Amino acid sequence: MSILDRVNLPEDVKKLELDELETLSTDVRNEIIRVCSRGGLHLASSLGTVELTVALHRVFSSPKDRILWDVGHQAYGHKILTGRKDQMDTIKKEGGLSGFTKVSESEHDAITVGHASTSLANAFGMALARDALKKEGLGEDYHVIPVIGDGALTGGMALAALNNIGYKQTKMLIILNDNEMSISENVGAMNAYFRTLQVQRWFQSAEQGGKKLVGKALGGLVSRAKDAARTFFDPHSKNPFTAMNLRYVGPVDGHNVKELVYLLEHIKELEGPTVLHIVTRKGKGMDIAEENPIYWHSPAKFNVDTPEEVGKSYTWSNAFGDAAIEICHERKDTYVITPAMREGSGLVEFAQTHPERYLDTGIAEEVAVTAAAGMALRGVRPIVAIYSTFMQRGYDQLIHDVAIENLNVIFAIDRAGVVGADGPTHHGVFDLSYLRHVPNVQIGVPKDAIELRAMLNTALTMSGPIAIRFPRGGVKPAPKDSSKQIAWGTWERLIQGDDIVILATGNTIPYALEAVKDTHNVGVVNARFVKPLDTTMLEGIARSARAIITIEDNTIMGGFGSAVLEHLAQKDLKPEVRLLGIPDHFMDHAEVSSLHRQAGIDTAGIKRVLESLGVSFAVAETV
Ligand code: HTL
Ligand code: MG
């Protein structure tokens, strides 16, 4: 019987002998590796937090004490130790556990999360609520413990929260989990500073010198912290935490579970805010993952005994990255910006080819968008490569810094539409709505890699902000000799037909083509521009067709279909119109195909609508 067999809940961790915690950590680590071998799961980050997770549940009492995992992708161990051990095989599957922490999933999950850098502000609010209610005799006392990665700490929201916490002196224990990595290598001045810490050197020598020294040094750390010394360092050092009046302890070895327990027990009752800086290795305990934590951040399926890296298939992100390389060869005034998503946005090769015109801002979408505005004001043509869901962070910057002055900024919006297993925090189903109502912004939705390339090229000859949105997943590479320009604002008739016309956008086009196969006089249009609409074609269709169906992988509210309806209303054109898209509720995690089916934007959903409009299918559907 393994130790993990005896552990289901945090109280079971407390019952173990101190010496058993290392074995428990090994058991948890092996379980994470086993679960993640299925592929598509956040392996390396969760491996790095195993000892921390065990120590936190040993010392603190969840759910009374609130542990807030920033992003939540490193919390698999937390799930295992908080009553979900037997459900781990369902993680990220339809109907199963979320890949992040989720309030509605477990009382042990303090926040619902998936985007980075929110834990500190959330913890700040919780600690203020605790103190306010306690003062009125309405609530009890408890600990608030946000755990934030060095990557997540690059986000403006995290830094602004620290500024508030240091000012208010609210009691909480902030754990900085520093593994030098975001998804790719972490960036930023603070990251560079962490590498140069004097105590980092102390930490390394302590690690080499063995446990005894660590124990002794930790004792020193603890007593200094207890003395309410604001810093273990010279107070005039540039430590960003002490500069914001936060007590700083560290850095310490985040893989020494006993030392972590000892330290947490000693610092947990300190008044005011304390930052505990732990150093961990992303992928810890799995050699190949420690060597290449970028690949093993979210690996494909692998064999537990012989884990291997496998090549990934060609995606829309690669199509964007390839086009960007070519564009930057041809145009010396271009620049590509990513907020921490070099791998995900297909920019690995770009970053090597054009390092002088490449910027990774860290997880700081706001900075990415406004830095692009600054570049545009000074004669550079920036392309912001950004996921739809993360562009939500840059909405005000888009309006205020880019759109008002109609600046030449291109947004290459990746992962548009439902994204599948990452679920509601990551679905990119709002961008058509939040982009199209901003004056000056134009929006293209390419149907394939050729159109993506042509849209990017043409956008660079135009002025003003232009967004080009494309989905997650595979696409055929554009042939080298493919067309380089596109007739801006025009739609494309894919199937002739006048009775009913389907206006389909992007990844919904294949469904529409399939749905009309056995019909007569039902047309399909590639509605590749959502703003401006091809009003000439739209009005022509509205005058001759009995009905129009719009389809989009975006919320129906305020999206492409709404744009069509608005235009028809202004022109007093009244064909029957049906809008297909994402409904007005948060869609859970599931395969993209299942989500499309649930939303009714797949082939079967379109056929149902056609039938309701009186279309009969020549060949009966087999049941
Ligand atoms: N931008 C925002 C606002 N949120 C998220 N989640 C991302 C981008 C994408 N992202 C992750 S995990 C991650 C990023 C950039 C790296 C986080 O680094 P950190 O943690 O140092 O905090 P580590 O992996 O343990 O090193 C996901 O979407 C899951
Ligand atoms: Mg990190």
C-alpha cells in the first residue's frame, strides 16, 4: 500500500509522520505523470509544485484556510490531495475535472481561474473581507495563501496588487514559485533580478552543502523574519518586495518538503504580508521534462516508462508564424509582439530569425497592446500576436491607445472560437463582439492559411487597427506561390444558391459546405470580413433570398450575425434571418467538435435549421 492510498484529504496529510512526506511527494508526482501521459495536460508546472502542495496541506487547513493557485495549471497535486484523487483521469475531459482550479468544483478551490496574475488581487480582497467581517464579529480568522509563479508575476495586475497589499499591510502569505520559466523562458527585469540575488548564491551553496546547512540557514531566515525585519537582505537592496513594504523570506529550496513545512509553520503567524520565495524546477522528477520544460509544459500523449517528444502537426499558429517571417523579410518597418506566448503563437522560428524585431512582454497583454500603439506612433507597423481570450485584457488599450487615433496596429488573434479542453477561461468566443463595436477597427476571418497570409499582407498596406482572427487547430500550409493580397471587404461565394444563403465565417465553413451537400438552391458564402461587411453582396442576397443563416464560432450577442441584422434593419431589408453561434452561457470544457455540436453550429445543427426553413434533403440521413 502506498502512502497516497492512505491520503484522500488534507487532514490525512497531517496524520502522516514527517518522514513520510517525501514518499507522499513521490507518490503524488508519479500519479501526476501517469495522469498526464494521456496528453494535453499541464505536466511540468504541476511536477514543480508537488513538495509545496504537500507542505501547504500539512501546515494549513484547507478549506478553512484559502490557498489560491495563480493560473491554476500547477494544481494537479492539490486536486489529488483534496478529495479528487479518484477523478484525476477525468481531468479536462467533458463532464470531468477542470484543468484549473474552479470554485464550483471543490470547496478546496479558492478561485476560479485560468488566466494569469489574478491570485494576488483576489487574495487581497479575501484578506480584507476576512478582517472586516472578523472586526464586526461576523466571521472567523483564517489564512490566505496565494501561490504565484514567476511568469504570472510579470503581469501588471499582480504587480498592482502587490502595491496595494504593501500599502494596506494586509496579513497574508504570498508564495512566489520561481522556476525561471513562463511557458518559454521567463522575461523581464524582475526575473533578471531574481537570478542575481545574493541569497540565490547562498541558496545554491546551501543546496550543494547539504541539508544541515539548509536547516541552519532556514533557522536564520525564520528568526530574522520573526524579528519583523522587513528583509533578509540589505534594506537598500533593490528587492521589489521590500520596496513595496512586504516582508521577504527566501529564496529557499522548493523541493525540500520538510524544510518547507518547518518554514511555513514558523512564518504563518507573522503579521502583515509576507512573501516566501521558493525556487523550484519546472518538470521536477522527470528527467526529460526538467531538460525541456517548454515541450513538457503541455506534452502530447507519452509512454510513462519511455517518455518521448513528438512533433506536432501544422497549425494556424504555424501558418501565422511562417507568414510573419516572410513579412518581416519583405518589410523592414514591421515588428511582432507576443505577451508570453512564443510557442503557442507559432513564433519560435520568428524569434530566432528576427530577434531585433521581436518582443515578448511577459504575461502583460496591456503592455503588448499599448507598446504597439507607441511603435505605431513612431513609424513601426506592429503585429500583436495574441490569443482571443487574452486580448480581453487589452480591450481598454485597444480603444484608448490604438483606435482613437486610428493607429496602424495589426492584431493576429489566435485561438478564436471555442478552444476545447481548457474550458470557459480560455474559450475565445467574445472577440468579434468586443472588437466590432470599436470605431476604426476592421476584422478579417480567413478560411485558410492562404487567406490569412493575404489578409496580413493587405492589412499592412492599409491604415488603422485591423484584427485577423483564426481558430485553434490544424490547417494546410499556404503554398509558396499563393496569392499575396486580398480584395479587402469582399466576401466569396463558395456555393451558388438563391433560395437560402448561409453566411459562414472561418472554421464554420466546412460544416456549412457539408450541410448543403444534398440540397437544392442553398448557397454558401465565405463571409471573410466581419467589418466592413460586404454590403453589396449582402444586400443583393437579402433582396433575392428567402432566408439567410449566419454562422460564427463567437457569441451570438453582438457578433457577426448581429452585424448582418443591424445592416439589414438599416436598409429595411427583411429576409428571414437565423443566427447560429455560441449561446449566452459559459461553455464548459470538452472537445471542440462536441462544443460545436452543443452550440448547434456543426453540420447537424445547420441541417436542423435548414429543415426548419422547409429544406428537404435528397438523401435521408442514416440513423
Ligand atoms: N496570459 C494570461 C493572462 N493568462 C494565461 N494563462 C496565459 C497568458 C497563458 N499561460 C498559461 S501558463 C503560463 C502562461 C503564459 C505560464 C505561467 O508561468 P508561471 O507558472 O511562472 O506563472 P509555471 O508554468 O509553473 O512556470 C496557461 O494558459 C495555462
Ligand atoms: Mg514559472
